[in-house]
Amino acid sequence: MITIEQLKELQQRADKLKQYLMNNGFVKTLCVIDSEGLVDVDRLLQDVKKQIERKNGLPVQIPLIGKITFHSSDVDVLYNMIAKE
């Protein structure tokens, strides 16, 4: 069970992350977060897919599993899985 204190701590962390992302130069150039801190998920999805396609995949090292490479189609699958939740 989560306590009120743990919820407050999570909210503080989320607020710090939001401020960091809103002030991050790279994130600003993507134009995916508006002045209220809302994320344009569709635009972010398209930008991520373009970057992955440009590099012929995004290699990720996962402990105990090893290196796997994500492709733009994997991003679509992940997005659809998250959208169902």
C-alpha cells in the first residue's frame, strides 16, 4: 500500500522531471511539450520513429538479456500496447 508521504514524493519527482524536460534545450527543439507541460505524444512518436529509421535501429543493452535493437515498427507496437492500458 502506498502512503500519503510516498505519493507526495512521487508528485515532487514528477514535478522536477516536468520542469527539467520543459527547460531542456533538446526537448524544446522537438516542440513536443507545450507551455503547460502537456506532451504531444503523436508528434513525439513520429520524431522518435524518424530518428530510429535514420540510424537503422536503436540498440539497447538489457541486463541478463543482452543487446536488442528497436526499429520504428517496434515503437508502433509499444505505443499500441501502452494505448490499450
